[in-house]
Amino acid sequence: MTSVVSRDPEIMSGTPVFAGTRVPVAFLLEYLEGGDTIEEFLDGFPTVTRAQVIAYLEEVRDLALAGLREIAA
């Protein structure tokens, strides 16, 4: 499976961004932490798709759950 996140030293100095964009994934987390919705984020960053946001959140969820299982083992 291809990640929706890419890192390239030539794009945003290697900051993790949504693939095919220059939008750092951290921006999504900041929006959500601030109480904004996914729709508000997408309105502000039209180069990011809803599918990318959902796929990213699923990746983060899976990584978090795997880490919790590792800690509990």
C-alpha cells in the first residue's frame, strides 16, 4: 500500500506532506486539535482530497493501536 504521506528534501525541506501536494500533514492535526472539521481543513487546502485525509487518519490510527499493543505486551 502506498502511503498518502511523502517526504522529499526538495519539497518543504523534507516536511511530511500529503502526497502530490505541498500541504504538511501536521496542518491537518493542528486544524483538528483546534476544533475545526475535516471539511474546514479541505476548504483551506483544496489540493488535499477527502480520501487522502481519511487514509492518513486510518494510517495514524493503525500505528497508534499497534504501538499500544506493543506497550501492553
